[in-house]
Amino acid sequence: MALSHFPEIHQVLLESTHEVLGKGQSGFLQPEEKTFLTELERLLTEQFGTLTGRGMAIRMGRSGFQTGLRRWGETLGFYSLDFRLMPFPRRVRFGLDQIARFLEERTSLQINIHEEPEHWIVEIRQMPSCTRSTSPVLCSLLMGMFQEFMQWQGSGRFFPVRETQCVAQGSPCCRFEISRKPLE
């Protein structure tokens, strides 16, 4: 993930890694732009295996959203009265657009958001950590971030988020579907 504003985003990722794994497990990770995601993926895979490692990365993404919300929520307009008074579907779309804009300004990610009758769709191109030989940790981090955003917007209700396409599996983009309906 080419992070042009490294101190901002990488620090949040590092803090969420320490929160989920503890500094004993993750203290050796260095906030180096070129190696952080690779080292994190190696740590998660070696310590926990592929599936559990993905679960841990999702948890880190959820934690990272909360940390980012505290740091940038005001800047993104998430605490404004206008935002709070929007109908839920408009609030979600506005929030996703704001997150996409924020990430595009600070990374090399190219994000497209659109709507389908049953889902909000987030398509991300230029996923530098996704290759056909990896199990990309960035996708799991993003999935967790979207889950936490939806739970925050949905007053604690859980909205399923799933990755339906991934560059690592040969797709042109990583595609996330966010359900419009919470689990009951």
C-alpha cells in the first residue's frame, strides 16, 4: 500500500495491530511503508495460519476504523449534525464516499463505489499488496474497516461484508459487497 501520508495511516494500522495482537506479538513490526503489510501478513500466517490470520486482520481493520474515527471523524464530516440527520442509506453512501476520498488522497488506491438493490459495492483497484501468490492482508483489513463502519452507522447491527473478487485470484479489482440489510 503506497502510503504517501505514512505517519497518519500506518500509525493507525500499527496501533490496531498492537491492540489486537499485543506488543509482545507485534512489537517487532516497523512502520516502514514498503515492508509493513508484507511483515504483518507473514506474522499472521506463521503464528495463526491463513484463516485465523485473516480473522485477526479483519479485527485489526475494525479496530483501525475506530482509531481513524477518533482521529479524522470530524474532518470527514462524521460528527456533523447534517450527517447525523441524513436517512440511513444516504448516510452510508456519504460515509463510504468520504472514506474512499480520504484513502485515495493518501494512498495509491483507486476506489469506486456504487449501489445495487441489495448491496453497496466498493471496488478497489491498484491493490499493491495483492498478487496472485499472496493471501492479501490488506483486503482483510479493509473488510474489517467496512464492517465496523456499517456497525457504527447501523446502531450496533451487523451488516455482512464479503469480498467477492480479489486481485490475488486474478480479478481486475478487489470487490466488496456490503449488505443493505443487517443480520437479524
